[in-house]
Amino acid sequence: MLALGLAHLGDGSLEEASADFDMALKLYQEQQQPLGEADTRYERAGIHLAQGKLDDAIDELSRAIGQVEQVMKTLSTPQQWSMFLRQYPQFYAQSAITLVRLNRDTEALVQLQSFAQIVGAATIVEQIRVYEETIPTSSDEMTEEEIRANKDLVKRLDQLRKKLKG
């Protein structure tokens, strides 16, 4: 179901993708597969973001990260934690970006510092930098308010990255 949802997402069928992800989530929960649940929640968050539903997106992202960290805690050593978490930087980056969009910059920094403490900051800093570059800050199709909001978002994400680099 997750793969089907991704296929629908790829062709722009958000409603069908959402229904597939809902079904996949239910199956992963029934089968007690926390990483499948985490992946599904991450994809559901993407749909919420595409629809501008930031609160719903951060809820899904927080739950996805919670599932990942629950599995991580079953591992024995910090080295294992690091190797495991290296698979999920996009979860943390997207969560931090969403938190910044919700004006919860401090919470975003704390979350990323926690990730960076285990894995290192380089990967997450790069993910945020790449995202920053995709944010339009000028366009004939954008209102002045949208341009101003995007410039502010870029500035705040840049500040977040600088704080992570230390």
C-alpha cells in the first residue's frame, strides 16, 4: 500500500495517495512495524505540506520521528544509533523546516541538535541548505507578502543552519 501511495503521489493523485497511505498506516500498526509506520507518516506529512496543512504535517512528522527513535533505542551502542539514524535525515530536516514555518524556531533547533549530537551536523545542514535554494524569493507570479514571507523563511533557515554548525 505504501508503494501504491507513492505511485499515486508521483502522478499527482493526492487523494488516492492519501487513501493508500491511510491503509498502509493501519496495516503497519496492526503488524507492529514501526519503521513502516514511520515511512508512511512521513509520506502523509508530505501530502499535508502540499495542502498547506502545517499543523497536520508536523503532527505526522513528530510521530514518524518518534517511531524511528523508538526503534533506535533498541540498539545497544551510540555507534549503532548513528548508523541507524543516518537513514532518516530527511525526517528531521522536514520536521525542522516545518517547525520554522510554524514560527517554532527554537523547537526546530533543539530537535536538530539532538539529531546532530548522534549523527553529526553536516548531513542535516546540507539538507536544509538544499531546501533553502528551492524557496522562490522573487517572481512575477508571487505577491509582495509571499516574497517577504519566503525571504524571512530563508533567513531563519540560514540562521538555524549556522547555529547547528556551531
